[in-house]
Amino acid sequence: MQLTPLLVLGILFLYFAMLVGVAWFTGRNVGNEGFFLANRKVPWYVVAYAMIGTSISGVTFISIPGKVGGTGLNMAFSYMQMVLGYLVGYLVIATVLMPMYYRMNLTSIYGYLEERLGHAAYKTGAGFFILSRTLGSATRMFLAATVLQMFVFSHLGVPFPITVILMLALIYGYTYKGGLKTIIWTDTIMTTFFLAALIFTVATIGKALNLTAGEIIPAVMNSRYGKIFFFDNFLTDPNHFVKQFVGGALIAIVMTGLDQDLMQKNLACKNIREAQKNMLVFCIYLVLINFLFLVLGALLYLYAGGLGLEIPARTDHLYPKIAFDHLGVGAGIFFILGLIASTYASSDSALTALTTSFCVDFLNFEKNKLEADPYASDWIEQERAHERQQRRTRTFVHLGFSVLFVLIILLLNAYSNDAVINLVFRIAGYTYGPLLGLFMFGMFTKFQLHPWDVTLPLQRLVPSWPQVNISLVTLVCIAAPLLSWLIEIGIKPWFDVGFLTILLNGSITFLGLWMISYQED
């Protein structure tokens, strides 16, 4: 039996039929509260398990194993330094951020910025989340789409744009009704699939290398790929321990604690205590699973070296190449299921979080309450009509983000040639930095921001253009990533910033906000 493209299509059809069935069962009669927060009734242990799939995407599934033996200074298990930094970040989230969100009873976490720093900071923060999550999630889907295209759909003569459209159409199809209420349950299924794929592949390669289960980890750690900590060359090594550890802590804070996607699942727990339990268990899962992905990466390189296989120019393709061409049908099937599960578990959640943020933060769903006399004879019908209108709007927003994902993926396919894991973290460093600066300014100072606007000189270019005003807060948050990029380029010959981009970016944002602030009497 061979793993043919038609067999893969059959497997994918059954897989998505199962997801659609779950979506139908969980998505019946779901209102906005169910779509956005699953009615805040999800058990914490279910959220903790589902969050694995959201945080460990197709990028982790393919790109991190490929990174172990990739080109560059001090690769190996250096990524574990960042994972250990995550733990510090999650401690801050569980003890500082989550209690604040629950105390304020937020649906969108950016409501904090409005209460503390004003309307302009609120809109700017929500806007940067939408930018960050859209680019990051589209990048993750791009990786899965290119792999499926290379190993499956190209053999069937399907063009890459059609592959991408089909992938997004399937996500839209099972999420547009149930939202988070559906996603938490579909993500538990997907998490199970990609963990099964990870364990099966590690066991299969270990067997091919004549290693017993107890010999796999010692063999990997004693190989040239098993080194974890790197303390030399602080100035020039992007994988130096300090850069990775501090960068990991900050990335965890902003990409989880200041991210509507991950926090939306936490806010679906019944109360703050259950949400904190969820975060603690999630941390344990995260460390163990990331370590196992690095073990897989080392095994892939040891296996390739033993057979004299040529390493692909894009290390992201090493895992699928070995799974499809050398490990048999079972490994290929598990790889496909694991890749789809990990990619969809993060992407469907992101799509729902983006829809939530746009509807709540920009379309003001929660503020635009129905103003009707509750004693009127048709009050119930008015309320139902209002809910139906918001549901239609929510559906169109959901569709709009799906289309946007397609366009970004096609652009990435045309211009990207970098390892996707690096691309994701570069995007995060530049786009999440302003969010870090906004929240830190709000939480660690007592200053207020001036509500000043600046008129853009667009009419000097085209007299017929309308006058456009932009807040100083927004200008600061736009300028910070640009200044960070210029500074990085300028000091590159002497100092490689690495994953500390987000610290530099957030610090510049904080300084800029301080310059336009004042202290109330």
C-alpha cells in the first residue's frame, strides 16, 4: 500500500467530516456570548488541553524540528532556552494579567486600555492585535499550505491558490456558527491527533535507528544536536541564553497574555481560579511537548545522516520529506493528520479571536445594546431581530478575515524564502511590541495620555482628499517598530538583537507614550 494523493484526500475528507459533525452539534443556537466566550462554562482542564493545539501550530510541528540542525550559529536545542523563558511569562500572565481581566469582566482584553489610557489607546491596541494575529496566523497557515501543495495537491494538478482557498473555506465552514464554543471542542480533537503524530514519528524513527524507547532521549542528548544552553558570544549570537530566555518571557506575555486569541480561551473558564489552574497545567504540557519536538528534530537529522540523505534547502521540508518518502504509509498518514490538526487548531482559534476583536472593539457589539422598552409587547421580537442582525454582521466579518488570510498566504508564497519559525517571531517582535508598551505604561505608571490628534498633510499631495486626523498615541505605536528596525540594522555589525526585538520595540513605545503623557492633579 502506498500513500497516494487520492488516499490523502480520502483521509482529509473523513477528518473534516468529523470536524463538521462536532461543529454542527456544538454550534446550534449559539449567540454572541457563546461565540465569543463559550458562555464562560468550559471546564479548565478542557481549556488547558485545547490551548496546546492553539499555541503549538503547524510552525512548531514542522519548523522547530527542522531548526535543530539548520544553518546558523548554535542551533541544536537552543529553542528550549526560549521555552524556559515562556514559564516566566506565563507566571506573569497567571498572577497579574488574568486576575485583572476577570476583575474587569472583559470580553475583549483591550477594553482595559480604554478604561486606563483612553479611546485612542484602546483602538490602537486592538488594531495592533488584529495586524499581529492576522500576519502571524496567515504565516503559520502558509507553511502547512506549501507542504500540502508540494506532497499532495501538486500531484493532482491543483494550483496553489485553490489549495489555500480550500483550506480557509473548511475553517470558515466549521467555525462561523459556533465560534469559541465549537473551537474548544474541535481543538481537543486536533491536539490529540498531532500529539499522536509526534509520538508515532519519534517511535518510528527510533526503531529505524535501532533505539529502544529508553535509549532515544540519551542518544539524542549525547549527539551533536543535544546541546541546550549557549552562553558564549553574547553580542553576535542570536541564540545566546540571555536573548532567548528574556525574549521567550516577553513573547509569552505578549503572544499569550496580551493576545485576544489565547486569552479568549482562558476567559471561557468559570472563574479566575480555574483559569489559573488551566495556565499551570498548560505550562507543564508546553515544556514537555516542545522538548519532544526538538527530540524529533534531532532524530530526523540523525536518520538523514545515517542514510546519506540530502538536507532540503528549506529545513521546514525535512520532516515531511522523511515522513512521506522513507518511513512508510503509517508515518505519512500520521504526518498529514498531525500537520492539519496543528495548523487548524491555531488558525481556527485565531480567526474567531480576530472576529471577536473586530466586532467588540471596532463595531462596538457590547456597547450597542438594544434600546427598547422591556415592557413593550414586541420587546422579545426586537431583541431577537437585534441578535440576528449582529449574527449576520459577525458572519460577514468572519468571512472577511478568511479572505484576507488567503491574500496574505499568496503574497508569502511569492516572496518568502526564510524558515517560517523565524518569520513568525520577527513579525511578533515588530507588531506585538506596541502592545507590550501600551500595557506596561498603563500598569506601571499613573500618567494619562494626551488625547491630541495630528492632521496628516494628505491634501498637499492630492487636494481632493479628505482631511485625516490621527492620534499621537497611534503615531507613537506606528513609529516604534520602524525605529526598532532602523536601530537593529544600525547596530547589526556589533550586536545581534535576536529575539530581544520585542523588548526594544516595547521600550521605545513606552518612552514615546511617556513623552505625550501628563500627571493628573
